[in-house]
Amino acid sequence: MKSKLLAVLASLVLINSFSAQAQVSASTEKRVVSSAVPFLTFSPDSRGAALGDAGVASTPDANSMYWNTAKLPFLDRSLGSTVSYTPWLRDLVDDMGLLHAAIFKKVARDQVIGLSMTYFNQGNIEFTNTFGENVGTFQSRDFNIAAGYTRKLSRDVAMGLNLKYIHSNLIGSQVINNVASKPANTVAGDISFYYTQDSPTIRNREKGPAFSAGAVIQNLGGKVNYGRDRYFLPTNLKLGGNLNYKVDNFNQFNFLVDINKLLVPTPPLRDNNGKIIKGRNPSDLGSIQAIFSSFSDAPDGFKEELREFTGSLGVEYWYNNVFAVRTGYFMQSSFKGGDKYVTAGLGLRLKNSYGIDFAYLIPVSQGNALANTWRISLIFDMQSKKVSDPSEEAAQ
């Protein structure tokens, strides 16, 4: 990414864009809810992305640490890993990318630990002075490292916890608008729950339906500081359901629905002088207070609050647990960003130990920066033999 335009953009990202304090004219109803480090909300893996960004209650796999850590105890493998890559905004630039990796290990019959890393390369920024002269470049980058633990609370219910370290280095140590910038560092956590019908008669059924549901709150933590002001993390509430229908021993479908709500303040309504005429000033709120007030702080009331929910629909078909075809749809209110896109993807599992997934995004409207976004994921089930308890395998 080059030119003065990008330098200005970097400045706006630092000083204004990642703040939930954006000033909105009284003549418009469009108030987009925003936060710092938005890469934490990008779907990192191909399977979830192909399902319209639905994954809270999908059948568990090695990417469950991002979607819902509580799913991991229901895996029939004791050790597995995954790595995914997404070229980002390639219709606009050629040097941005999202890399994600995760690994899990069963440590007891009903307990699993996991580790994941997400790295977001935002490309090279070329800084110029007022005369258009080059004064240096910088590679903008963010990453987060997460450790997770989950265990079953009963045969059908599990709870998961993640602790993550977040680092965001947007423009290094530049001085912009007389403000010295610095990288932002913080810690955050996730809490998740998962329910599935895990009785033997359901798990080993020849055909028929089974239902799963999940709930996750992601990125619970304090604000981040890039040098002057403090900005909210993208604390997220996700609710999801999955109806698995087994046609026979070879064919099955997953029908998924996810609902998402960003738990950060809605920008207040301001007049042309910047004075708040309706709503609350986000800078007056702490992180926890903002989470609760995010359900009732929209200037236009309940109608606007409903617009802040996004929805994901996904359908997945599996043949003999070897080949998968996926499609999905993501929808967001036009008053809150207006992202709407169709997704599609394929999956393949080889020798019951290796897998590859691919996803492709098709925007509903022209001019969407996410057009032609694709993802690829590799999955490694490093425990070649299916086991219900690692300790049982060791005793054999």
C-alpha cells in the first residue's frame, strides 16, 4: 500500500477509525459500530468462511478454538492441527494477508487444551511529507496468540475458556497530527458453551436428525492504547445452531444459523458542530459498562439495536465423511455497514488423517472490497487412530 492516501488512511485508523466515537451528522441514520483490532472478527478458516461465517455450533474440528472452544471435547481425535491462509483485499492491494494456525490435544476423557495464532499482515505503508517526498516505510501488522481449555460439564454440554495476547502495530512510532503513536498490547478472553446430542444412539445413528447449539462471548478485555486515546476491543456475542441430518450411512447435511452482535458502543448522534444530541459519549464508558449498554445505547432505539445484529446461514453436505460441498450467506443491515455476500467452498479428507478446505466469497453488490476473497486451510489429524481417551490408548 503506497502514496499519501495510505499515510492519511493510517492516520485516520490511528486517531479516529478504530474508535467507537465517530461523529455522525444529524442528517444520516447510518452509524457503523467499529472497534480496534477488527482482524479478530475475520473468519480465519475456509470451512467457516464457506458457510457464510457460521461456525458456533458446527461439528467440531481443529479450527474450533476460534469459533467455539467448547466444541473440542466432542472430537473423536486426541490430537490435531490446522493452518489457513487468506490473501486480503487482493482486488485493491497485493501485500495483505491473514494467517491462522491452531493445535489441540486431549489431556483426559472430557478435557482438551488448545493453542492458536492469528497473524494479519496489513502491508507496507509509505510515508510522505507535505511536499510528497518519501520519508520512510513501515509494515503494518497485528497478531494474537490464544491458549484454550475446555471440558465437558455433562455428557451433552461443555464449557470453554480462552486467554489471548493481542499485539497491534499499525504505523510504528510515527508522529501524526502532533501525536506520537506506539504499538498497542493487551490481553483478552473468550468464554464459550456448546450443547450437542452426544448419546450413543444419536452419535451412531444410521439416519435422522441431531441438534447442536452454542454461545460465545469473544474478546472480553480492556481498551487498547495507540498513544493518546483508548479504543474498545471487538467484544462479540455469537449464538448459533446446527441441525445435522443423516440421510444414510454415506450422506449427511448440516444446516447452520449464526447470529452475531458487536458489544461496543453505538456512535452517538451529533450535530454539525460535533455536539451530542442523542445517545451517549463512548469515551465515558468502561469496557464492561459498554458491553451492557451496547444493547440499549442506539440513538434510534430498539429498531436500530436490531440492525446491529448480523446473520449467517450455512449448508454443508458430506459424502462418506470424505468429500464436502458448502455454501452460505452473510447479511448485515445497510445502516450498519451493509456487508452482504454469498460464500461457497469444498472440503476433502484423505486417509482419515489429512484434509484440505477451500472457500470463495461473492459479494451481492458491486464495488465490495471483499470481492474475490478466497481462503485455503490444511487439517492434520496427527493421532492416526480414533480414541475416546488418550489414557486408554497409552494403556494398550
